[in-house]
Amino acid sequence: MEFEIDVRAIEKDGNEAKVYLLKNGNGMEVEILSYGAILSRIVVPDREGKKENILLTYESPEGFFTDRYFFGATAGRYANRIANGKFELDGVAYQLATNNGENHLHGGVEGFNRKFWESEVLELDDAIGVKMSYFSEDGEEGYPGNLSTTISFVLHADNSLSITMEAETDQSTIVNLTHHGYFNLSGMKENILGHELQIFADHYTPVGAGLIPTGELAPVEGTPFDFRKAMTVGSRIAATGGGYDHNYVIKKIHDRDLTKMAELSHAGTGRRMLLHSDKPGVQFYSGNFLDGKQATQGVAYTKNYGLCLEPQFFPDSPNQPQFPSARLDPGDKYRHRIVYAFEVF
């Protein structure tokens, strides 16, 4: 199979970012920005072969310069929430930037999704990809240690996209990177409440004020959080109160094995997405805070118009010693592999 790649440049405040368009010859296209290491579009065919974008996005890549929803973002240094932006490491207290009320969210005021990354094309025999690099200085957003991070986006012939995130530090720190894309397999024809979702988790982490986990690993059985069998997203969402924005416990330990986390399907188009990752948790977010103020190609992104499935360490794990640890020490390497595979039924 022949692969194609197109590259062009965009500019913000005198800084240049590259826009990469990857094609695999099997109907799948992926657009990636070196600004924010953002995955801005994924185009996949439906059961009739019609190709449509299935990620919430902007009219043009420049729209991501002012994004406030984390569309397609690489979230880091720490994805999700840290209570009060505070944690301790080896007896030293650290105060991170607080950008979600009193809490820290997705890396702070200017997380990795607002940085310009170095980038290069990956030359592969049976795939095509882009590798991006960013050096985060000691103290950035309050985090300790200089952190060197690389992310490789690779499009394969079988209509899968693998994302490999790696990081190294010169001082003990915490790291939790993920992809924060909003999926809508209908091609934006309807919201996601009719999508069928299956999450392979027996437990989830209940939350309290500010959506911070209470520390409990609660069984999903008998609750609206039970997606062990495929259910439509909207079938029990009213019973959750404000919608889904919860971490699911795929594993209680971090064994680093690539594991199937979830399946998402849309009956109308026949599209199905399979999610694999080597992290212990996945955040399911049902787009509760989408407000309709962004409209792309005539479609307003109102509440529940996209959903996120974010593989991760558990939220607030630096303050929850019973959770798998997100600590990274000098000499060790952080690694996170995510695979989104697309098929039709």
C-alpha cells in the first residue's frame, strides 16, 4: 500500500507550526499540528465507503491557536485534574498553576497543547508518521525537573493510528500524557448520545467537588457507569447528574501491557473504534461543557456533541497513594502507547 504525506506551514506570533496530512490509501486520513502536538482531524470511511472527519475540529488549523475545549490536544505534563494544584514528592511541596477553579487541569495555563513542538517525518516501511519533540524546563507551570518529551503519530495500513509518548527527566517529577480528542463517529450528523460504548472496566473512581476523585475504587455494577456490555451513551446519562466525566479502572496496577480499553460504535454509519492503551485508566468524558459557541462547517458543537476516551494514570494520583503512581525518576523512561483502530460493521 502506498502512503502519502503533505506538509504546510502556519504561523502564530512569529512562530511557525507545521500541518501534516497523512493518508494510507485505504480511506483513512490524519491531520496533525506541530502546534500543541494536536491531532486535528481523523477521516475514516463508513460502511458505504464515504469518508468523513470524526473529530471535533475547527474550520482551519489556525483555529486551534485560541482553542479552549482541548480539541485534539496532547494533554501534559499531567492530563486531568490535580486537587488544588498541589502535591508532594520526597517531602517537597509543589504548587502548580490552577486553571480549573482551584484545581490544576491538563498541564496548566499553558500546557503542552499550547507549545510549539519540533517535528520530523518518520520514514517507515509499512506505515507513515510524524515524530514531535518538546523540552519542558524545570518549573514550567510549577512542575519540577527538565522534561524531554517525544510523541510519534503513526498511521498504519489497517486503518489504525498509534500514538507513542515518551519522556525523560533530570529530577523526580510526575508525568501523565494523553490524547484529548472528541470523537463523533456520525461525521457530525448528530450528537453522541446514540453512540454505543463498551468500556472493559469493573470499577471507576467516583468524584466529589471539582470532579476530584474521592479515592474510592467503586464497582460499576448496578450504576449508570456500567458499560461492561455495550450501551448507548444517552441511555442512563440523566442518572449521573452532570454527565460522564469519570476515570474507569481498566487495571488496579500499572503493568505496562497494551490492553483493550473500549469500543465505540455508531449504527447509522457502521463505524467502530477500538481503543487500546498500556495505562491503567481511561477517562470517559461525554462533552458536558460543550456550549455551542464553536460551529465548524455549519455544525454547532453543543452539549454532548463529542466524547473523549483518554487513557491515563488516574486523576489526582499524586495525592492518592493507593492509585498507580505517575512518578518519573531520572534514569527511567515514561512511555505511553495508545492505539485507535477503525473498522466498519
